[in-house]
Amino acid sequence: MNSIEISTRPFTDQQPGTSGLRKKVQVFQQPHYLENFVQSIFNSLRHYRDKTLVVGGDGRYYNRHAVQVILRMAAANGFGKVLVGRGGLLSTPAASNLIRKYEAFGGIILSASHNPAGENGDFGIKYNIDNGGPAPEKITAAIHAASLTIDRYLTLDSRDIDLDTVGTQRLGDMQVEVVDAVADYAELMQTLFDFDRIHALINSGLFSMRFDAMHAITGPYAVEILENRLGVTPDTLLNCTPREDFGGGHPDPNLVYAKDLVDIMFTSQAPDFGAASDGDGDRNMILGRNCFITPSDSLAVLAANAHLTPGYRRGIAGIARSMPTSQAADRVAEKLGIELFETPTGWKFFGNLLDAGRVTLCGEESFGTGSAHVREKDGLWAVLFWLNLLAVRRESVADIISSHWQTYGRNYYSRHDYEAVDADGAGQLMARLRELNGNLKGKHFGGREVAYGDDFAYVDPIDGSSSERQGVRIGFNDGSRIVFRLSGTGTRGATLRVYLERYEADRALQHLDAQQALADLIRAAGEIARIPHYTGRDAPSVIT
Ligand code: G1P
Ligand code: ZN
């Protein structure tokens, strides 16, 4: 079957953000929009002829259509084979695993993560390289450059592939293999964690839990792993049938958007353990009875206890966290005598460190935790890791975190988001902070003295590439800090993120409400950045 060439004209807005290209569905539905971006990906790559590509997505509206488009274009562009999850579905970590396991050339993941889905929601697409991780900036920049000069794309005039039957089909000269989306991933989890021990805990009669898939991709993964292999009862699993519109919800596992689960967990009769994952399965939230574990603390606890699981029993090489993530993990790294890396926001910055074997665990405050087992953050992996710790330690989640703070101290932490504010105002706020921050040293805010102010820049220790302007940091003399940055994943206006952190070594003061414990810093942040003035908002829209 011959490929056909379609002429097109560039779109000027195809610059990938923190995690691929995310736009409203209607933007993707413009004629040639998706095709231009896919061809721009291929145009930025070399030597993929006859190689394998992995394709799948989080199942949101437009996923099925996009998979068919990509299959035809991959065939027309000369790929030898595409591995696609049944129904066009793959969680982000499962896609990363397939790329690695089957030594694919790369993968295309269709996801806008936790952003709302449906005809009026968001859609997204990103390219992952052969290590299974998000393309580094060098490649995303090349894709963007290609999108600005594109004048044609290649496709086939062919029927749709049957995506619902596992097996191999042909599309032109290319093989399409529809694979079970869950099996390889479940197998990988079984190599990392002690399923027998977790099974014993779950079936001990002394333990109860809930897992909320938020109507998104992790549903089938949770059914196979938690129910079929680990024996939880079906009523343990909430919202596990994926829907194209994610049930009209916002599948971001945090205290605001996973409210149903939070309500279940904050009662005296609550289950022992609660967890949720996001739209594409890479984020996680961990809860105990009346207890919320911040993602930054979760990373620190996993690092401190990794030796209790089969997959990490020989210890971990190092830890990486994104800059705005709290410094709780730093204290664990220090105690373990291992390296700690501070990277810019976004999982793509962990890839080189993982590939070089310098780190084993990675985490972001934005409910992302993961390890060297894939090159994406991994929601269910984090849930299984916690279950493994609970099965070994036989303590409550609340007791585990309290004893962690007793040993290491507590890093009070919170993120305040001002979502969908006016982009010009947000830009001015950041510009003013960048001007100010060099002159803040020595100034006082709410009883604290500013020790430094800078704009975070990162030089990758493996390949020497540098990334500037990654967030304004203001540090105080007592070690507390405030970080300001603008989101790179939003699709409406701008989102200002304010990250607040303060360390508390005194055991008697480690059980305050985080917002109260951070009240002075929250006030200082508003004052320094003049947030109401530039955003028109008196309060954040989301607090995590
Ligand atoms: C957000 C998070 C970031 C995460 C990214 C993709 O990016 O803050 O940690 O890697 O989503 O899940 P942001 O919108 O802040 O650019
Ligand atoms: Zn996600």
C-alpha cells in the first residue's frame, strides 16, 4: 500500500510544555492539527525505519480517533511495527514499560493527564524516547521547530485497525500488534513488591482499604493487580471503569479533586489505607485513616523504607526530586549517605540520572513518585510500595509518618495554585519577582530574614545541558522557603503556583495543621509577590 502525501500549513502553537502538547479537544480537531504534530515528531527523529513504536493513551475522548491517525501515519512513515494497548489504552507508566521491555524506538502517549476530558475537555500528545521516558528538551525543541516549517505529512488511505482484539494485523507494510494493556505492567509490579505478603495483609481481616481510579485509566490495572492478584474485594475499588469524559470529573488525586475518597478516609470508621491515581495513571495520593501523606513526605518515607521491599532490598543509589518538592527526602539521603539531586519541574529531567544509575527513586510534590523500573512517574507502583511497607511494618499510615518525622523532623509543606488567571498579569508578577529577588537578601518578612533569592537554573550532571528560569526561590534564614513559578501544563490563561515549606525539628510541634504552620510564610508570599494585585484573586483556587 503506497503512502499518500497531504499538503498542510504550519500551526504556530505546537510548542510542547512541561509534559507534551496539551490543548482543548477543539484545537486538536482542526483539520491537519494532530497530523501536523505527529509528522513533526517523526520529522525530528532519525533512523526509525522498520523500528517499533509504542502507542496508547489514557482513554479520554479523541483517544481512539488519534490512535487510528497515528497508526496510519506511522505505517506511511516507514515504522516496522506498532505495539498498541487494547482499545488504544495504556497508562503512562505501562507505555513506558512496553517501550523498555520490547526495546522499541520510542512511543507516542495520548494523554492530558488529570486535565478534564470529553468533547469540551483537553487532549494531549507526547513523545517518549527509547529509554521509555519523556523526550528531553532537545527533542521537544526539534519537534516544535519542525512544526513551524511543515508543509506535508504522510498517511495511508486505509481502513481502521481493529483495536479491541489482541493479536497482529497488517497496515500497509507495517505490523500492528494489539497487546493486553495490563499484563506486562502487572508482571513488572510483581517483580518489585512482595505480593504474597501484601495478599496476607489484605486477607488478614485486620486491614481495609479503598482505591479510587477516578473513572480513568488505572481502573483495569487496579482490577487486575489489586483484586485478581492481591485479593481485595470489589467494593474496595472505586470508579474503576474508564470513561471517555472521566465521569465529568477532574482526575487529579489530591485533597480537592479526590474529595469522595477524602471524605471516606476522614471519619472515625475510615479504612486503614486510601489511595487514588490520576487520568493517565502516573500520579498517586496516599491517605491513612484521618491522615494525608504529602507527596514530598511520601518520597522520603519510600526512600527510608525501600530496603523492606524485594525490588529495592539492596538499597537505592540516590534520590532525585524536583526543585519545588520539599526537602524531606534530602534528610533521608543524607542519613543513607547517598546522592540527592534537585531538578527542574517535570519528569523528563530525571531520565538522564536514572539511565546513568545515579538515582533509584524520584519524586515531585505534584503527586508524582517513581523509580528506575520505568521512566515515568507511576501511580499504582507508589500504592503497591506503600502496601508493601504496611504489610511488613504492620503499623498504621499515621504511625509510620509520625515516626518518620520523629527521626528526621517534619518539613511542613503546601502548594497554593491560582488557576486560570490572566496570563499578562501572571507574567508581570513573575517578571517583577525576577527583578526583585536579587535585592531581597537581608529584608524581613513576618519575622524571617531573607537569606537568598534566585531563579532556579539547572545543569544536567550527565549531559551538561542547562535549563534556566525554572522558578523564583526565596529562602529564609531558618531554612524555610517560598517558590513561585508558572505552570507549563495549563490550557487556559496562566496558573501561578506558590510552594511553601518550613522545617520543624521539635517533636511537640510536628502535628499542626500545615496551613497554620505555614501561615506566616503564606502571608509573606502574598506580600512579596503582590498576588492579589497581579492575579485579581484574594485566595488560591486549589490548596494541596
Ligand atoms: C505539573 C506539575 C509537575 C508535573 C507536570 C506533569 O506541571 O507541577 O510537577 O511534572 O504537571 O504531570 P506544571 O503545570 O506545574 O508545569
Ligand atoms: Zn498524569
